Amino acid sequence: MSVAVKKSPNFNERKSFKRPRPSWTHSNDDERRRKTPLRANGPLQNGNGYHKSPPTVLSSTGSRNKAEQISSSVPSSSIASSKSSPLQEQRSKLPIAKGKDALIQEFLEHDVTVLLGETGSGKTTQVPQYLLESGLARDGMIAVTQPRRVAATSLASRVAAEQNVTLGTSVGYSVRFDERFSPQTRIKYMTDGMIVRELMSDPLLSKYSVIIVDEAHERSLRTDILIANLKTIQRQRNGSQDVKGKGKNKVNATNPLKIIIMSATLDAEKFGRFFSGAKILYVQGRQHPVKIYHSSQGQVDYVDAAMRTFFQIHTDYPPGDVLIFLPGQEDIESLEKTIQIYVNQLPQDRMSVLICPMYAAQAAGQNSKVFVAPPANTRKCILATNIAETSITIPGVKYVIDTGKCKEKRYLARNTGGGFDTLLTRDITQSSAMQRAGRAGREGAGHCFRLYTVEAFKAMPLSAEPEIMRCSLSSSLLQLKCIGQDLETFELMDQPAEESMKSSLIVLYLLGALSLEKEITALGRQMAAFPLEPIYGRAIVASKEHGCTQEVLDIVSVLSASSKLFVESSEQREAVSEARRKFRHVCGDHLTILNVVRAYQEIARAEGKGNRKEWCRRHFLNERALLEASDIRDQLRQTCERVGIDHGVSCGDKDDPVIFSLGHGLVMNIAFLQPDGTYKQTIGQSIVKIHPSSVLCDKKIPAIVYDELVYTNQIYARGVSRIPKSFIVTLGALKQQS
Ligand SMILES: Nc1ncnc2c1ncn2[C@@H]1O[C@H](COP(=O)(O)OP(=O)(O)OP(=O)(O)O)[C@@H](O)[C@H]1O
Ligand SMILES: [Mg+2]
């Protein structure tokens, strides 16, 4: 979406900012929260064999609640007693600190605990440290899972600082293609995807004494799979005792497992039911208040409204950084440009503005810049997707602007197996709105400006539909098959749709990962060893047969990097096209990527850092993507060694072996040219066009293979190569399909 800049505001005189500002109604989120069923603070049902008692409220209000009775029965400990640095001071002031002893006692008594507490109360940073300091984790590790990598890495840094240790020693993290931990590590922040992957090598997760499933309200696919596994693992590790930990028949009592489920906005009863009898605890109190403002009218153009609200804050409110939530990268880039235009016109004597975009497709290093303090007299303006919504603390943020929109992944299943994931913009949920507001009250009182009305907030669903019910299951299905589990018969909190299950099974069968009897094949095991979508795992395995593993690894590494290789610039389209001409390959985008990688490797051998950077800039290439791809390639090479694939084998300048290997993986993504110039999928019914960013965009190719489909006003194939029809007919998958 673009924002037309009609009149530039004059910031010398505040009133001459001509565009109408959104008008606000003030409400107190805390008050509303008390009424919402998200908070399990009232008596819970006794039916269905769960929750025999109401949740325990841990507070410091002086009321005679259970928490206080408990804390008097265990030795009191003061966090700030031994170390009195400012960080320890801060720790001791967090709302959760007052319930520390009571919490430890509850964790000791219960094998499964559901812990609710206001955003910023100290759950994620403190609970692992309490467990460690109290000796509850024994000699095992404490895993803290996060749905997003930026949360895992930033929380690990914070907790390492609070523990006064170097990151990677006793406190570490593990996210895909990046990890910092050592044999000494006791607290490990990790993405839910990483711990699910560990199940393949250690099905009982025996290294961990405590597993904390954080931000469980997000119900990511991996979180759901983890939770289902934890239930069975705990039965095996703790014996047939009940979740209160009081059973007698302990099978492996030397290494029992404790499970803690945490969030600020969670349907505690649902989790309690799943773990039949889990203890529900509520940590009362918020460290800092957040004042919520709703716009008095709905905003048609949320990007424009966000821009106006930002300048309203910048001109009217005291210093403090601003965090703006937008649905996706395009809106972020559009708003960045608009804000920058106005910022350039700010008078010299006014506080300057530093804009920091933050979205998943940016390289990890780029996202970590938002955590760095801005120069003096500068207000940071962070433009983020929902990757900044939960868990993290961005120091300095005092104001949040919430557009009320997000992008959600949805799998359009086809029972032929030709389904695909799409990203759709939609309204957020109440739970997201509360999490977003919570980012403003971390270091002091904050303000949250919602660009939607109170009525719109009330009309929002409480929480999002679990991801398992709306996205592709192939990768998880394959991982579970490796450990002998069957997603179809698995005891999950919510069952996925039958259609997407069927579609994913077909994909795996056509890739050769499953037999007709749905058993995992040797090929499937090799594919699953790679931390990639099965399609790319299949391409790497096929590269062994075609003698081109070096080339396929180079291409797959770039495709797996979190940022795009090619920098697009609509204003300089001609210049971009000219600069990239020399990399263009007649076969299409995959071999074009390979040309770029090879050219960059040559430059890197011959030139210093500065010249490499300049070379990338001249060719509109994103060096971060190339650097990240190089790390990914190193890790994929290690996996190749483990599964017996020689990663040094190269096919030189031959094109076909590379395309054929990719074709084995992307077998679901093949389409034939039709007389009208569009393409029809060979598996699946969709009619697609080649994406304008492809080097084959204006060409008519009899058959194409592509990385993905993107859904805008029509369906586009992105990352496209030509593929000989003669090869396609040899593909086993297509024969099996017919
Ligand atoms: N990187 C950081 N820089 C400064 N303060 C921090 C940082 N991380 C945490 N804090 C402080 O610690 C408090 C507790 O953070 P923590 O992440 O443990 O809260 P939480 O209860 O898990 O919140 P949420 O529900 O939002 O995840 C924050 O409100 C903030 O005051
Ligand atoms: Mg947290």
C-alpha cells in the first residue's frame, strides 16, 4: 500500500499539521482484562476430571491468599541479597519476584503448571532463573521455548546479563541455523521448532529437567506438537503418577520432567483439561501501567493513520521510543518512506527520528539493531510485524501504535496434494491487542494507541485459531514419522483439518518419503535429517544421484536465508535490471542465484570487506542474505556428512543435473504452458502466472518448476526455472499420481 503525501506538515508550528489527527477515547486495558475469560482468576469448573481447585493467585497485596501461606512455609530468599547490581535491583522489583518462593513451592509440588501473568510481570526472564537458583532443575537443562527466533535470542542475552555470565555459557539459545550454548548451559532459550527437531535424536528429551512452553497462547504448529509429545514423555519419564507428582509407580524417577506452560493471555482451562489436573497459577500485578487509547472512528487507511499518530506523539509527547505494529513488509517499507520524507523536513532543533524496520524476512543481525539505544536526542521509531508482539522487551519503547492488522498463514489444501500456504491480511485478536499494548509498559508507564474503536476491539475473537488447523503439515508429519509417531492418531489439543492432513500425506508420498502404507522410507529419513522443508531435503538427496550437491547446496542455502537475495527498487527498475543482466541464466531463477553465489565467492576471495559490500550495492544484492546463506550451507554440509552425501561433488557448468535435482524436490510445483500464456499445475488445479520478479517473466516456456506460489489478485509462481518435459515424465511421483 502506498501513502500519498499531499501536504508536508510544518513542524515549527504544531497546529499547521494539516491532516486531521485521529481522535481518541481513553480506556484502561487492565480493567477490561479483569473481566475477560482469558484470565483464569475465578473458580474453575470441577467437571471432566480437571482442576479440583481454583487457580492460586500469587500476590503481594497483603490479603491472606494461599500464596502467602505457602511462602511462609518455605525459606524466604531475596533475589537482590547477594548481588546488588542495578539489574538485580530491577529483578527484585518485578511483580513476579514477590511470589518467588510460593512459585518454587508450587513447581516442586506439581509436575505440570500453567502460569498466567500480566505482560512484563517477569515470567520469561525470571521463572527459569528461579528454577535454576532453587535447584529444582537438578542437573538437567531448563528449556524455554518461544514461537519466534528474535524472542529466543534477545531473552537469552537479557538473562545472561542478569546472571552476569557470557551468553553461551550457563545461559544460551538455539534457533534454526544459529545457536550459542555449551556443555555448561543450564538455561536454554529455543524456538519451538528446534526442540521438536531434538525429539528425533532424543525422543524423551532426556537432557531437560524442565520444559517451559512460553507464549503458549500463540498455538503455533510446533508448540502444539511439542505439547502433545510432552504429555507422553512425562508419562514415560515420571511413571504412571498423576500430574501432582504424587504417584508411586515411577518408571524413571531419576530423571523426571516438569512442564510449565506460560503466557499473559491464555485459555488456562483448555491447557488444564489437556494435562488433566495441571495446577493453574496466576501472578498478580503489572509493573507499569499502560494507558490505552482507541480511535473514536475506524481508520480506512491504517498506514496513513499510523503515520499521523506517530507525528502526533512526536510533537506532543515526551521522549520515548515508538513501536508501530503493521501486518507485513510492504506496509513497513511504505510507512518507512513516508515517515522519512516528513522527518527530513523537521526543524534542526527538534528531536530527530531513527526508523528501524523489524520483520522476519530481515537477516537476524538487522532485527537485533532495534535493541540498540539510539543516539542522543533521537526518537527510535520501530516498524514491526507481529514478530515484536509477544515476549520481547525493546528497551526505550514507551509508545505503541497498533494498526489492528496482521498477516496470517493459511494453507489452501487441495486433496490432490497441490495445496499451498498463503499469507492473508486480517484483523488481530483481543489476545494480540493486549500483547501489543504490553510492549509499551516494560521500563516505565506507557501509552498504546489503537487505530480501531473500542467496539471493534470487543468484536475481535479472543484468540487466534491454532496454526495446526490452518497450515501445511508435511514437515511436522515427516518429523513425527521418524520417531514412530502418527499425526493422524496423535492426542493433540486440537485436531487438524482432514483435508490438510490428506494433502500433506500425498505430498510426502509423492516425494518418496512415505510408502503407500504411510510408513517412512529410507529416503524419507534422509530428507528429515535436513532442517528444511521436505521439498528441499529431497532436492539435496537427489543431488547425490545427479552429482551436483555443491550447486544444490548453494541454491538451497540462499532460498533458506531469512532475507531476500535481490533488493527490489521500483524507482530504479531499469538500473536494477541492467546491473543484474550478467547473472541472468537462460534456465531461470535457480541458476541465476547460483551465478550470483559464484560471482560473490570470487569477489570474496579477491577483495576486502569494503569492496565486497560495494560490489553487492552496485548489483542491488543483499550481502546479508549471502553471508547468512554461507552459514546455512556450512550446517547443511554437516548434515550431508551425517547422512553420507559427499557435499564436494560438483557438476561444473552443466545445468540439467541441478534442475533435475530441484525437480525431484519441487515435483508438486511443476506447471505446463497453456495456449493463453498462463501455466497449469501438473498436480493440482491452479492456473498460475510467472511472477514479475522472475528472469523468465516475459518468456513462454513449455514447462516450469517453481519454489512457491504467491497469492495476490492472481496466483503467481515465484522462483521459476524451465524444466524439460522429457525429464518430467521420468519422475516417479507423477507416475504414481496417475
Ligand atoms: N532486554 C531488556 N531490557 C530492559 N528490560 C528488560 C529486558 N528484558 C526484560 N526486561 C525487564 O524485565 C521485565 C520482565 O520481562 P519478562 O520478559 O520476563 O516479562 P513477561 O512476564 O515474560 O512478559 P510477556 O508476557 O510480555 O512475555 C520487563 O517488563 C522489563 O522491565
Ligand atoms: Mg514472556
